[in-house]
Amino acid sequence: MPRPGKVILVGAGPGDPDLLTVKAMRTIMQARVVVFDRLVGEAVLDLVPAQARRIDVGKETGRHPLPQGQINQLLVDLAGQGEDVVRLKGGDPFIFGRGGEEAQALAEAGIAFEIVPGITAASGCASIAGIPLTHRGVAESVRLVTGHRQDDRDLDLNWGSLADPRCTLVVYMGVASAQRLAGGLRGAGLVGETPVAIIERGTTPQQRTFFTTLACLADDIARWQPQPPSLLIIGQVVAHALSPSAEAPCQEAAQ
């Protein structure tokens, strides 16, 4: 029997390879087997050695070629065959990356693993767009939430706890559920004039940043058609953005 291998869950950051940690870059460049997600930037994948085995397990809304349970088993099987595996995940493995589920499966199977953290999209995209996630006198806290439910179920969040005007709300995978998000937050008391930024393909050469309001969010998304991955930043900090080059918000008055 071969000795069991090891799995390293590596955070690839939001897309720009210059934002990789030194440890992440070293691990990627030494990889022999790489299991990667759809959100890993092409420039990051270019760092994988040409002779390395690459396994694409990318998922997108409504299309899961390899369900999460099978991905977990794949990692266990590869390591059980003696392979040292780099599990490459966009952003940070433990922030909406299902890294916890994979680490748990590895632990239960007795497979050694390691976590290499990465810059999560909330931090990387906000910084590159010049948006401070916290700002004295404006926002004292940040909430990271997902706009996508397991098995594509209807979005059902605790709207009352999220509709805090002194908190910055960062929504991952929220474009498809923008109308539900805006309606839920406004119904819980967050005003329609609340600024919103939509950051498409943040930190990459294809990044686009749009500014709108909660009242106009759904209509502007329909008009601009931002492509995944896109991130929503909701809150008064958006009005303090230091990068003015973006699409203008709609002029509809919030009711």
C-alpha cells in the first residue's frame, strides 16, 4: 500500500496572482496534482507546473458537474493513493469556499491536510475599488453573507439583523438574487437610497465597478448584466469610494 498523501487547501485569492501569499505561490509552483475551482483566476492557474495533473471541479449556479460530496471523496481517494494534492480554491478556503466541509471529510478519513489562507473577495475587491469596508463614524462592522443557498433554494436570510445602516454588508454570489436581496433589506427597514457597489471580476484586468442604490439595484443589474464572479457591497461606505471611474448609478428616487 502506498503511504497516504497530504492535501493542502490553498486560497488563491480573488484573481490577481500578485495577491497570493508567498506560501500559496510556493505551494502552487511545486504542485504535482491540482484540484481547482471555477473561480481560480487564469493567471493563478498559469503558475501550475506544466507537468502537473489538473482536475477541474468547478461549479456554477444551477450546474454542478461534480457534487461537493464527490469532490470530498476525490480528495480522499487521491491522497489515499499516495498523491500529495493541492486543492486550489478562489478567495479563502474557509469563507464560502466549502473548505470546512473538505477538511472535515479529510479528517474523518485520516488524511493529513493543511490550510493556506487567501485574501477573500470582500477584502480584495473592496480594496481594489477603493471602498473602505469599515470607516469611522460610518460603519463599525462588516457582515459577509452569501446570496446563494444550498441546492439553489430560495434565499431566506435574517433580514432584520442584516438591515443595519451602520454595518457594511458584503454579498457573495448575490447578482442572481439581487431583487430578493433588495426587497428583503428594504422590507426590514434599510432605506432605498443606501449605496451599493457591484464589483465584477475584481482584481483582474477585466474588473468593472458599478455604483447604484438599493432601490435601483435589480434594474441596474438587468441593464449592466455583470458577469460572475461579481460581489455586492451594500452600505454607506460605498459613498466613500476612492475610485470614481465606474458606471453612474440610476437616477430613480427611492420610494
